[in-house]
Amino acid sequence: MLDPELLEILVCPLTRSRLRQEGDFLVSEVGGLRYPIRDGIPILLIDQAELPPGIASLDEFRQKFAAQIPA
């Protein structure tokens, strides 16, 4: 489990939404991108995130959630 104070300041690098921990992943509130935690270190790289079910590519994700992604 990550330090709760750390979770308070971390955000999704794409959507800028809050993250919640689910097992070995941090999951963004907007869109559900799943960022891995490896050896206790969150890997907040967009190209390392797992896409939510039903989304085939990062471009598709960006189109679907365009209204919720800051410019």
C-alpha cells in the first residue's frame, strides 16, 4: 500500500484526475487508466498504463475522454 499522503498528491498524467490504488495499480478516476506499481514505485508513464476494457488504443482513449482531458 502506498503512503496515503503520496496518493493525495499524485494525479493521472493524462487526465489530471485523482488516482486510487487497486492492488498493484493506480487507477485514474477519469477513464480508468491503470498505472503499474513496481517495487513500491508508481510508474506514471502514459505509455505504460493499461487501457480500460473496450478501448483499443491511446488515441481512442483520448477521443472518448477528450472533454475530460485538460488542454
